[in-house]
Amino acid sequence: MPLIPERVRRWPRPWRVALLSLLALYALYLIAGNVFLNTPLFDAVTNRKPEKFSMQTGPALTLLPGHAVVWNLRMRGQAGHTVYIFRADRAGAWIDLPALFRREVRIPRIDATGVEAEVERVDKGIPPPPRGDRGWTLRFDAIHSDSIRSGRFGTLFIAGQGHGTVGFLKQLKGGPSELFDSTAGFEKAEVTVGGVRVLDDAHIAARFHFPRHYRDQAPGLRKLDITWAQLEVDARSRAVEIDTGGPHVSVGSAPSNARLTGDVVLDRGALQPGSRVVWRVPVHAGVNADDRGLLALQLDVAQDMRVQARLPRDPETGSELHADLRITGRNIPFRAPAELLPRLTGQVQGAWKFESLNWIADLFVRKPWFHLDGGGLLEGDLKIADGQLAAGSTLDIPQVAAVAEVAGVRLLGQANAHGSIVAGEPAQAQLDVKIPEFRAAPTGSPKALLFDGHAMALTLRGDARLQQLRDGMRARLRFNDARVPDLTAYNRYLGGGTGNVRLLGGTGLLSGDVEMDSAGRVGTGRADLRGRGAQLQVAGIALRGDAQLQARVKRADFDAKQFDLGGTTVALRNIQVGDGAGQNNWWGTVSLRQGHIDAAAPFEVTAQADLRLRDAGPLLGVFAERSAYPRWVLGMLDSGEVQASGQLRWRSGEMWVDDLQAENERLSLRARLDLAEARRRGNLYLRWGVLGAGIELDGQERKWHLAGAREWYDQQPRVLPAPKAAPR
């Protein structure tokens, strides 16, 4: 057979030349086009900015100008923080060649098979270009597939028999974009969220579009404010299983015959009247995921949005739920969902047996200084008006373990809690926790016992508006006459009990009343300790008797362990000084004009104090034995009541005293001390009438200064910096 048919050879020569030229051009196109599609030349053209867009393909074929078929297609694009990934087994497309002369890449139709799509958010975003109108325009009128296998949108994954047609326009270099009227759907689909399957045999149909706009007019989630979308769902719901029996909460699902049905229309960020969702889902929760019943959730949209929930009572656990909530308006604040709260009104009634109730404490406190340990039954009747818990709302926990950690002390006991809303402007949410019996231990030694008692009360109170509940919360902790079985347990707070102040024995009763904020940083309060038969040693002097500490906390930062103790007093009664040879009727009172505790390492106390003493005997005993003093000094012991003042610093086994001044009608005393386990140094000046003496103490050695004693004392260096003058 001849290469050129006889009939063609009879054509006029110009026609034959034109035909041969066209055939040659077509052959050249076949060679050039297919070489271009199947060599790195194609990658070099399409992947010029791979951080924004990249495309990889397998074999490709073009037979007609403007048409191509590719296999094993993968495209990836990123805009801002959003990444789009598209995969297809095969795709065929036509390109509008004349449109290229208008700087427009227009593809009227793309047909793809075996499609998978993913949309996810990444931390590293790509800054958008400034607004402009000079870039090329990409126009894809219809990307169609009847064989979509799956779609992933963050943690949401849909797999089944999918189909869809999507069209869009985008001008590069900051130009506008537009989503044409598009559709997508699945039949017999499975839907999973975070790896847990929630729907089976799902029919899903969606339709959506948004108008042409520049990115700065509607960036990110603000695109939903200009989008029209409709979603129809009819699926078999799986049971939700929440197993709390293991070391970690396990979330899963199980087959069921419940259903999810919905038809929702969103127009420019607002749900449209007639939108409705009904979801019936079996709930299995708790240890071994016990069956709690069928939870029914329903959303109806008219002029407002209405959400209803119902869970029938479970006779074994007592769990039940009835909720009827209305959200004013139909707009959805996608960028700030919390803005829905001020629009929320309704009532929630129910009971639920929780494996952990600590989330209730988390509503009130910012730092974990207070928590509910373990689970229990929660009964609630909450009334909500305009996003605020309204008066009449209640919450009750019949029994739960409560733990509070305050100033290094861990308080623990079985409690019951009652929550309520107190009317006011604004209304206040209050949680009253009552602990009939409690015990206290150091935070780092939970088995040690500091004190135990009855009837501890913890009250937490804050703004009832759900968004502000934790911001202005205040807590008050109170107890009275807790038993202190052994005062020596408190040596850990006195530098380990091996320094110049050491508790040797005794019992007592302790009362406390302290206020804190939600973070436990700032508080005020008091602690009263009444010691009986207290035995202690101060600067080498043994004391035995009764003591009462009335600590007043003007300001406390429990997080930083800083405490202002101005106003604190210590009263000593029936005190026996020394080895017991004397009478046990000495007394003294110490009042702190200024006092501060820094409980962070190293533990330190600084104070300026006023003292009222029966006599100066204990002060003199620090510097020398009674027998070492002249007879006229011993007469000072009977000189009557002494008023004294001084400056103190005490840090983990070391104590410094300066500006110690004691006076009465017959006596004048000045002293400073530098005391530690390995040293004892100090200076003392005494005056009784015209008689005066100074003592220089260095360890066990004492040096007397009789001539010019006052001048000698004034020349000795201070052991503490002079206190700053109070501002006028």
C-alpha cells in the first residue's frame, strides 16, 4: 500500500504541501510535547517555587495540542499556614491555549481517577505577597472525579466512594481568588476523628462557593464569613468508648445502630433557618468503658440556635443528662468560639459518675495548688443567662478526696462539695468544700504528720461569667483547733532544727484562716498556734512552758514563697528558764512591727520586733552564766518588767540580732549577736543607775569592759545593716 493514497496525490500541489506540513508539525508536537512531559524539563517549569507549589508525575501522554493525560499525579501547595495535598492515579486535562496570550492559564476541565486529598495546618507559614493585579491568572473551571477514595482535613478523615467537582480562580502575586459553585460527596463512607471511627455507612453531600476577593479582605478562617455552604449527612453512628481504667485514658468506638442525620446551610458565617442536626450516640465511659446509655444531641436553627441533649438515667451509676440551650442569633464566630458564651442561655441538669473530678478545681484555680483527687458522683443543675451562670444554679459532690497545698503544707481529707451561684453585680460562682476530717503533712514528706483536725472549710468564689471565672477568683481556707501531736515536726521549718532555735518537744492546737487568689500567689490570713508543755532552745538557753503564736500574714506569694508577717505576735507563759532550778513563772511577748519570710532556699526570716519581758534574765543568760555577773548586775533581774526592741535575721541555723534595746525605770541594755552552730559572737552594754559594763562574747570567751563601756559598745561594728527609715 502506498504511503500517500492515490486520491491525495491527485490534490493540487499547494494542498499536498499544506497537508505534509501539518503532518510534520503534528509529528514534531508529538515528539516535543511527550518529551517535555516525561523529562525534567516539565519539573523545571512547574516547580519553580516548590515551597509554594510542587507537582510530581509518573508517565504522561499528549496526543492533541492542549490535552494531556498523566499518571501517578501528586501536587502540593501551601498558602499561609495551610497545606493542600492532591493525589490521583490518573488525570486528563484540556488547556485553553488562546488564553495564554491573556496571561491566563485556563483549564476548562480536569478528569481524575483514584483521588486522595489532604488539608492540614502547619506551624511554619509562608507570608502572603502584597495585594496586586499583575500576576498570571490560574482558572480551573471544573476538576471532576467520580472515584474519590479519601479526604483528610486535619484530624477528620473520610474514606469511601467519593465524587466531586471543584472549580476555582486565583491570580498570582497577590491577586484575587474565587471558588466557583462546587460539589463533593461520599457514599458508604467511614468517618474517623483523631484515629477513632465515629460514623459508618455514611452518605455525605456538600455544596460550597465564595465570591472573588483579595486575601486581605478575608484571610484564613475569615473566608467562612463570605462562604455559602450546604452539608447533608445521613450515617450510622458508632458508640463512643472512653475507658479510664488504665494509666492513660483510652478513647475508642464500637458498632451500633444509632444514627446521625443533618442538613445544615451556612451563608456568610451564619447558619440558615431550617438547618437541623440530630445525633444519637451510645456512650460507654468509665473504668472498662461501662455502658451509660444513648445520648441524643439535637441542633435546630430558626431565628436563634437551639441545642438539646438528653441521656436517660443509668440505674447503676446514677448518670443522666438533660440540657436545653439557646444561642442568640445564627452567626458562628469561627475565629473565637468563646464569643458564643455571652449569647448562651438555658439549663443543664444531670448527674455523672466521673473517674476524675479535678476538672472542677481547674475551673477555679490557675495553678494546681488545689485539686480533687479521684472520682465521684457529680450532681448539677445549672441555669445560664447570657453566658453567665445564674442564681439558683447548684452543683453537688457527695464525696471526694480533696487536696490543698499551701505554703509547703499538704492538706488532705475526704470532702463533700457544694457549688452555687450567689446573686450580685456580677453574680458570683461559689464552691464550698467541707472536709470533716483532715491531716496535714509537709509537701515533700507526705507520710509525716504536722497536724490533724476536724471541720476544715475551703471556699472558692469568683465571677460567674464563664469567661472570667478564674480571673477574679478568691479562695479562703479555714480550720480551728487542729491537733499538733509533736512540735518537733516543725524543726524542718527552722533550718532543720539544728541551729540556734530548736524545738525539743510539746504539743499544741493550731487554727488557720488564709485567703488566696486563683494562682495561689497572693494572700492574707492568720495562723494561731497554742503550744502546751513546749520545750525549745534559743541561743543555747533551754526554755519550757506554754507558747502562743499568732501569725498574721498581710501579704503572701505562695508561688514565690514570700510572706509579709507584720503584726505577728509570740506570747510565752509559765516559762521555766535553764535546767529547772528556777521558778516557772517567767513570761514574755514579742510583737513584729515588720516581718518577712523568704521560704525559698535558703530559708530566711527578717524582722523588727518589740518585746515585753518579765525581766532581762534570758537576755543576760545568752552572754554569761548567772554566776559570772557582778552582784549589781544580778540585781537587775528584780528590776521589774522590761520593754525592748530589736532587729533580727534568721537563716537556716544562723541568727543575727542588732539594735537590741531594753529599758525600764532602773535598767538600760544594748546588745548585738552573731550566732551560728560553730560560733557565738556578740557585744552587750549594761547600765544600772551610774554603773555600766560591757561584755565582748567570742565563743566561750568573755571580755569585760568596765571603763568607757558605752563608748566601747558604740564603736563595735554592726552585724546587720541599719534599717531603712519608714517613708513619711
